[in-house]
Amino acid sequence: MLTLHIIAGSFLLLFGIGALSFAKGTTRHRWSGNLFFLSMLIMAGSAALFNGGLTMALLTLYYGSTAWAVVLRKERSVGAFEFIAMLVIIYISFDLFYFVYTTTELSATFKTIFTLHAVIAAMAACLDAKMILSGGLSGKHRMVRHTWRACFALLGAVMSFSANTSDRWPDFIDSNALIYLMIGVLFYWVIRVLFTNWYNQITDVLGSSVLLKRLMMIRRPANSD
């Protein structure tokens, strides 16, 4: 089971990097995203089985599945999945807060990490409630939901990788370097989607303008005769 977990985690990192690298909306981006989600299911499931830590496995599964689901669902629509996901993340947030404030064998560093996870989970639950009450998301807000949750699921895998390989890094490289990089990537994409013209530009490239260009290319030979 541990071997399966390591293999799935390796593929998750690989496909996650691929999804970030390939142009958004392209076939390679979608395939990387789908394989990232599949790898995440295997990694989270195997972690829950051999670690007995259901909460953290559910947390990773929540972020990855809600990121994946939002691009499959039509704009301005919600369903049972979103409601169930909100209940799951509420449970996770309460469970993490309870764990942090009742355990006596947790270092200050890990207490901070788990508290941050609990706070962000609570924020995610509030965003879920807002989305459900609003009847769904559209435009750049739909895209940013997909982006930050996919990045957060990948961040969890990066944190696990760094923690398990920290003693094998060269002395001149901080073992947390990948974590800092992933946090930077997360904020970069959230800011780019929400506060720049990137979303409108990518919509133009991948949307109707592509179809219009193809139609123009088809019509040109006929008009030239």
C-alpha cells in the first residue's frame, strides 16, 4: 500500500506540474488535470488506509474534487455534490480545530500548520455556502475556484513530499523550497485570474474567436473565385 501511495503521489506531482505548465483550456491541460485527479484519488485513498488519517485524506480529496467538478458543471448551477462537499469541509474544519486544541503531543510548527489548514477549510466552507446561495458561479470567479483549489491540492502533495524527503536535501537548499514555490504559484494564479485581463484574453483565444477564424479560412477560397 505504501508503494502504491508513493507511485500515485509521484504521478500527482507530475500531472499537477503539467496542468500548471500547459496553456489553460487546451487538450493537454485537460488531460493533465484529469490524470492529476485520478492520481489524487489513489494517493488520498491509500493514505487513509495505511495511515488511518481520514481527515487529511478527505481534505486533499475535497480540494481536488471541487476543483475538478466546477469545470464540469455548467455556469450558474449547483447540485447535490456541492452541498455534500460543503458538509464535508465543515466537518474537516471542526475536526482539525478540535485536534489542534486537544492534542498535547504536537510541536508548535505542526500546530500552526494544522491551524492554518483548519482556517482555510473554514474559509472554503463559507465560499461553498455563498456559491450555493448564489446558485453557482460564472466567469472569472468560476475559474479562480478551480485554480486555487487545484493548487491547494497540489500544495498538500508538495508538503508531504518535502516532509518525507527533508533529510535528503543538500545543505545549501531549504527543504521547504518547493512549498514556498507552490504557495507563490497559488497566489500568482489567483491574482492573475481575478485582477488582470488574463481571463478575458484566454476566453477570446479559446472561445468564439477561434471558431470565427476557422470560418474565415473556409470562406476565403470561395470568395477568391
